[in-house]
Amino acid sequence: MDVIRCRWADPASELYTAYHDQEWGRPEHNDRKLFEMLILEGFQAGLSWITILKKREAFRRAFDHFDPAVVAGYGPEKLESLMADPGIVRNRRKIEASVKNAAVFLEIQREFGSFDRYLWGFTQGRVIWNTDSQVRASSELSDRVSADLKRRGMKFVGTVIIYSFLQAVGVVNDHEAGCWCYPG
């Protein structure tokens, strides 16, 4: 029997189906994984998600497995080595934003005890289940999270990027009706 998935999860792509089935829309509470997804969503801006998925392991290697304390300390030499790494998306503004965002991420951890507590505090720990058929690129929630992250100094955290992030880490569940992951 064929498994029914969301339309975006190309059944011909093992990367897409594995990502859809094992990660997307599942509540994530591990700070390092939250940092990884925040950075990857920023790199995805203007590109397809499959491009990022194909480069994910290279990103993990290049960005020290998304340890925000390490990334926040990157200096000019590391930035140049990232710009020379063909395994990742070599966009200087996105790379520099990742370093700045790591520093802000650490500040949020210090203020709230964890980034998880900060992020899930926007919904009082509840998943937002979108059970209608409306396709969204942003929401009032992504507007609020985006505005707060920008106020704190993060870059590449516009409302559309943040909405994708919220979907990816399960704060928002937008699995389509008929998908085996749909909450109905």
C-alpha cells in the first residue's frame, strides 16, 4: 500500500520522504537541533529545500555540527574557509548572519534557560495544528517570533523563513489532510 504524504514530499526523493516522515512537523526541543534548523532555513531563502537537504551533511561538518557556542566564535579565517567550501551554500551574508545569530541564540539561552523554552513560550508549549486546507507562508505567530528575533539582532529571520522554521520544528503542524502525518 502506498503511503500518502504531503504534496511537497516528492515520493521519488528519499531525502524528501525521510525528512517529511521523520522530522517535519514533529515537535523538536533539542536546542542544537533548533539552532541547526534555524540556520538551515535562513540558508534556504531563495533556494529550494531539496538543495539544503542535499547539502545538510556538508553544512553539519562545516558549521561544527551546529554548536552555537563554536559558531558564535568564528573569526575571519573560518568565514573565508566557509566561503571556499563547495559543499555548502556560499553566500557571505548568510554565513555572517549565522555567526551573529549564534551569538543571539546564546543570549536567548542565557535569558530563558534554553532556546526551546523561549521558542515554545510563544505557544505556551502547544503545537499549532492547522487543520484547514489553507496554504500559508506566514502567520501572526511567525510575525511575532520574527519581529522578536530581529529586535534581538538576528538576520535572515523574516516571517516567511520563521514560518518555515516553525513548521520544520513542529511548533506549527501543517501536514495536509490525507497525509499519514495529518493530525485528524
